[in-house]
Amino acid sequence: TVLLIEDDPLLRSAVRSWMIKMGFEVLEADNSDTAIEMFEAHRQTIDFVIQDLVLPGERNGVELLQELLARRADLPVIIASGAIDDDGADQLYAMGAKAYLSKPYKMEQLMALLEAME
């Protein structure tokens, strides 16, 4: 099960469709507030998170990452964003993110990350 946190409806729909075809159950959130609600409702069944950094809601993407990892330290989080550089990605890794995908990305890149995380 993946928690997909993405505010762009077209990208969210494309990733959701692809993930379902690959056999994943997909939970969706389009803002940080909904993401926390979905996480709390499905905390034990979520295998990993794909999270954008630029999100509407009470928390920004960095704060959301910190909160998710504070609630479940072993949670694999993939950050997918076009808003940061390599130094920013390094900071996300230091905070506990497992991987970073620079937008736009191909589904093959996402699948390679998922396979590497298994």
C-alpha cells in the first residue's frame, strides 16, 4: 500500500493508475492535512509514501515529512519534487527520506526506486 501525496491532479491520477496496474493499493492525498488524516487511518498498512514537497495545507512538505517520520520512524518516504537541488535532496536524506525523484520523472524511475527499497 502506498500513500500518494500530490497536489497536481493530473500527475496524481497518472501515478495512481500506474501504481494500481503494478499491483499496489493506492491511498491519495492532495494536501498535507489530508495526508496526515490518511496516514492515521491506515498507519499500519502503508508500506511507503510518495510525497511532493510543495503542498497546500497547514504543513509544508518538509514539516509533513518530519511529522510522518515522527509518527512512524521506519516509514519509507520517497520525495518527488522539482523544487529542490542536490543540496536540498541531501538535507531530505539527512531528515530520513529514503529516496528523491526529480520531477518530471518516468514511471520506470519510480519502479527502480521501489525495487531498490525492497
